[in-house]
Amino acid sequence: MCASTLASTALPNGFVELSSIAPTITEEIRYATPHNFTGKAIRGYHAAICILTVPAARALANVQTALQAFGLGLKVFDCYRPQQAVDDFVAWSNDPHTQQMRAEFYPNLDKAELFKQGYIALNSGHSRGSTVDLTLVALPGSGQRELAMGTAYDYLDPLSHPNNLAIPSNARAHRLLLRTLMVDHGFNPLPTEWWHFTLADEPYPNQYFNFPIQ
């Protein structure tokens, strides 16, 4: 039995590895690595695997199919997020000494304001298993290059608001394409982050999970 199968069998009922349903979607799970706004791998991310509820994974697979007509595909940065990871974010936000990633992720905000302004919260929709952070990439043959979106993923700034008019027109068009297809396939966008979407009919709207990703 392969390692992926072993990981899948340990998941709670109703959850699945995205790759088992949509294997062509690129995965770059940032919080399993130090390349995120904290500068360290986050607690609970023992593997760089996208885990979602079954209906959210199926809906993403449909978005991927629709994007193929444009020569594009999806790349996911974060999917299910354990509550312990959210607690890790909160602990980080209260430590004024760890700011090595400020220039890349929150150059225009004081770290102490991230919590107050809603960039970090005590609970996250990601912990319900039907929220995903993602972007658009060119299909294989182009090196799966990320399309310009006006800001990088997890750039904690008003420029990341989906309708911000200060970003270039091509990036606005890419944001609109992503948003339109995600909404058409059952996801609700977040007004402050162009990359963040939650399945409208999520199966666990009031339950926050804490099983590790492994």
C-alpha cells in the first residue's frame, strides 16, 4: 500500500486528498514550508497535501476542467487547516520578535494590527474543510507559470482585495476569471483576499476540525 493511500485511509469521513479527485491541480501548500508570513512551517502541517471535504474537492475538479478551455489550471496554496495551525498563527501574532517575513507579506502593516484588522482570527473557515486558497497557472508546457494577480499570495494589504483598481488591468482580468469560475461552481469569494474561496453549501458549516495533515 502506498503512502498516499495510507494517509487517505486515516482521514475522517467526508474528507479526501484533492489529488485523488483532481490530480492535475498543482499543489504548493505553503504552510508546510517556511515560505509564509510567519517564516516557519506551521504546526499541524506534517505533509504538503491538500485535504478537502469531498464536495469541495469535486467542485474544484469541475473548475479545473472549465479552465482547460483557456489553457489554464489551478494551483492551491492552502486547503483544510487544522485548528492547531490557527492557534499557531495567533501565538505568532502575539510575538513581536518574529517579523522576518514582513517585507514580503505585510510591509505596510504593523504586525500587532494583523489580528485587529481580521487577517488573523481565532477560528478559520479553512478548519471546516471546504475553504481553499488558490491561483491560476498556465498548463504544463509553460512551466505551470502563475498568472499575474496584482499581488503575491498571502500579501496582507488592501491591494489583495479582489476589486482593488490600483493593480494592473491584466491582473484584474485574471482575478475576475478566477472569481467567475469559482462562483459558477459553487464557491463564495472573500472580499479582502483574491485567492480565498469557500464552498457555499459546505457540509460542516459549524464544525472546526483539528486532525493533522500527514
